[in-house]
Amino acid sequence: MNKHTFLITILIICLFISINSDAQSDIPSVDITNYPQEAKEGYKIFSQKCIKCHSAAKPLNAPYSGEAWKTTVYRMMRKEGSFVTQKEADKIYAFLVQYSSSRKPVQAVETKGLSPIDAGKKVYQQRGCAACHIISGLGGKVGPDLTAIGKTRNTEFLYKWLKNPQAVKPATIMPNLNLTDKEIKPLVEYLTNLK
Ligand code: HEC
Ligand code: HEC
């Protein structure tokens, strides 16, 4: 090997290492030592398949726990190019349920001292509703536009819906965010005033 090829070889090796470590750096380090077997396997599959379209932080920081994971994991499974099988989705689900139960619970949004509508707005922002809904042009398109939700839905519907969407419509993909009554009341106030 002459000096030239040697240097090029070194360069290629360095490049390879840097690309590889880039891919690795996105994989979350989660202590799975005490997880059940199914959840352990789920973590492995999660680290390979749930980071292809977005960072692992998206699911790991999502405010879901327990059953609420089911709708999102199955929805991701059905996304084109996910290459996640039903069996794998069940394991990923097991991992996420375990993971979310072992991290500290989602804190209820603090709304003391705010007017009901401002409090509702704050809950809306902090609970990630805008990831899936648009209000006045801003937000995601997974769920319906809520810009004028106060025209079509009354307090009673909104309260029931936000308390537990699956109780109103079992097949809905909106996750149950386990909101407290203290969060739901101002949120309903805010939404019914959007007209
Ligand atoms: C083929 C691409 C793709 C793959 C693979 C994928 N996602 Fe997603 N994911 C998306 C897109 C696009 C969005 C944003 C729009 C949406 O919510 O549909 C998203 C949004 C999300 C959200 C936020 C929205 C919500 O429903 O809460 C979570 C959580 C999530 N993904 C979890 C996962 C998990 C867990 C996996 C692995 C099973 C996964 N994703 C794999 C494309 C993907
Ligand atoms: C992961 C995406 C997602 C998140 C997060 C989410 N939603 Fe939804 N939401 C949906 C989808 C999808 C629907 C449509 C459900 C259906 O009809 O099956 C929906 C429906 C609704 C409806 C009923 C609309 C109607 O007229 O039927 C309201 C109100 C609503 N969401 C409010 C909220 C609020 C407030 C939050 C935050 C606390 C929130 N959503 C978080 C996806 C989401």
C-alpha cells in the first residue's frame, strides 16, 4: 500500500465512523433492565423503526400513557414506508406503555390567576393539541380544524370528548390525554368561544 492509498483508506474509515455515530446518536438511552421481555424487544424495534421519519424524542416526550399509546402506534404502523408489522407494533406498544409509566407523570398545567379563556389557551398549547389541530391557520392536520369549533360543538360534547374521546367514538385516533377536570373546564371555555 503506498502512502496515498493509505491516507484515502484512513479517510474512508473516518467518514464511515462519523456517519455511523450520527445514526447512533439519535437512539435514546433508556434503562430497560427491569422491563418485561416483550417491552425489551419492543425497545429494540422502536430504536430501529420509530426514528426513520422523526426523532425518537417525538414519541418519548409525547404526553401519553397506557392505552392511549395504542392509537398512535397503530397509526404509525400504517404509515407508508414504516415497515412495522402488527407483531412489532404490539411490542413497541408494550415498550411505550412501560416507558411512560416509569417516567414522571405529566404535570397538570398550572392555570392559577388566569381568566378561563387564557387558561384554556395555555392548556391547549402545553398539552400539544396543536400537533394535530389547526386554530387560525396554525397547527397540524391530523385532526379537524378547530378555528370555529364553538359553532358546531357545545360545552357538553366538548367536555365528554376531552375527558375520553374513545368513550364518545371508540374508533377515533385522537388519544386520550388524561386531562384533569381543572384542565378540561377552561379548555372547553376557550374552545366554545372560537366562532
Ligand atoms: C413512515 C414515517 C413514520 C414512521 C416510521 C413513524 N412515524 Fe411517527 N409520525 C410520522 C409523521 C409524518 C408524524 C406527524 C403527522 C402525524 O401525526 O401523522 C408522526 C407523528 C408521531 C407522533 C406525534 C403525533 C401523535 O399521534 O401523537 C408520535 C407520538 C409518533 N409519531 C410516534 C411514532 C412511533 C411510536 C413510531 C414507531 C412505531 C413512529 N412514530 C414511526 C411519521 C412516521
Ligand atoms: C394525535 C393527534 C391529536 C391530538 C394530540 C389531539 N387531537 Fe383532537 N382530534 C384528533 C383527531 C384525529 C380527531 C377527529 C376524531 C374523529 O372524528 O375520529 C380529533 C377530534 C377533536 C375534537 C372534536 C372535533 C369535532 O367536531 O368532532 C376536538 C374538540 C378536539 N379534537 C380537541 C383537541 C384538544 C383540545 C386537544 C389537546 C388537549 C386535542 N384535540 C389533541 C387528533 C388529535
